[in-house]
Amino acid sequence: MTVKIVTDSTCDLPEDLLLRYGVTVIPLYVNFGSRSYLDGIELSRQEFYEMLPDAEVFPTTAVPGISVFTKTYQDLADYGASEVLSIHISETLSATPQVATKAAEEAEAIAVTVFDPGQVTVGTGLAVLAAARAAEEGKSVAEIVPLLEDMAPRIHSYAALDTVEFLRRSGRLSAIQYGLSTMLSIKPLITMHGGELSSARVRTAKGCIQHMVDLVAELGPLEELALVHTNAPLKAEKLYREASHLFSSDKPPLSVDVTPVIDAHVGPNAVGMVAVAAGA
């Protein structure tokens, strides 16, 4: 029995981990006007940030068609997989899980299970990593899914944004909220948990970071804690220093510059943390 894990490019796991566990990644699209780029394949993070200042319109994102998913599943079957577990960004943020589900229903050569951990970026990635490790241990999809169902409610993602402009352009911030935020220089703290996106507004960038650190601390003992940023490695390093007491001293933390698909919605110079609270 060979279980293969499939995800999408928003999972933000480093390439070495994806290769180590044989995870297949389906890239989403980043659109600049009429031009579309496969995330991470035709458009790197560096290229995205270089294009952003001169873009005539804000970038948008899109999900590949069903055929891309069905071909991916078929290819894995052809290479000897017996089951596929497809783990993706939350359906409240993207149509990716719905497309994957339709493709799974059409897959004839292999059984495909789609799982939505209700997360984004490394929040999804940590669920993918847990599934891949379980698959490597020889567990079946039927055994892995309950592990993910237990883990998903314990994953919390936080991001302190530098600007609300990208949220406004993507339709996730009303004109009234945008006006108040810019007029009062309010810094938004975005949280993602259980498929629900919420926000808190803090007056200063320093206060926003402290509020995020406090929220993570309130989760209690942690199984995992990672850093995420959007082209802001120095801010991520500073956040690590300010929250060092929350991190394990056994190994350096995972720190990821998130994919352009996510950055198109939150903008550059954001920084955040993804935490997995300890299980019972």
C-alpha cells in the first residue's frame, strides 16, 4: 500500500521537505493583468516582488482546471500509488478544495480523498507534513484522516499586515473598514482558524506584533511554531527574537517567505506565526 500526498502551492513548505516526503504540489495561478503564471514554476517569489511596483493592476489569483488535478491523480496511480490524500488551502479562501473534490470524483484509476484543514500557507503545510510522515510510516488514508481531524482545530495562523490595500483590492475589506484603517493608521492582525478568517485592529505596528505574541502564548504548550513573512526576512528575525520564549530550543524554527498567491492578497512586508497547540 502506497499513499501519496498532494497539495497546492499555497502550502509554503520548503522544497527539501516536499522532496523528502514525496509530496506532489499543484501550482495555482498568479495573474498580472492578462498574463498568468504558474506559482513557483513560471513566477518565483523574487520575480513577483520585482514586478509588483510597476504593475498597472493589482495581481489576482486563480485555480487550475479539474483536468490538472485528475492528471495529477492519474500520474500517481501510474507510478504505483494505491491511494491519494489531497490536502489544500481552506475552501473559505479558495475554490481549490472544490476543484480537487470534483477531480477526485472523476478519478477512475485510484481512490482520492480530499481534506481541508481550514488553513492557509504553513498552516496547511504543517497538516501536509503530518500526513506525509504518517504515510511514510505505512498508515492508510483511513488512518491518516482522523489524525488530521484531530490536528486541524489546533492549528492557528496569524499575520500582522503592513497595509490593508491588498485586502481591500481582493474584496476582503470593505471601503468603510479601509477608510478607518488608513485614516487612523490602524494595523490589522489577521487570524485563520478552523476555516474562519478574522481580524483585530491595533493602533501601532509594535502593538500588533505584541498582540500576536500574546495570542500565541495563550494557546499554551505548542507542538509546532513557525514563522511566515512576505518579503520581510528582517522583520521575521525580529519577531523570532521577541517571541523566542515560545519556540523550542532544540532546533531553528521553520521560517518561510510565503507564495505570491498569498502575497497577492496580503501584500508585502507582513510577518506572522503559525502555531499548532499541543494535543490532549
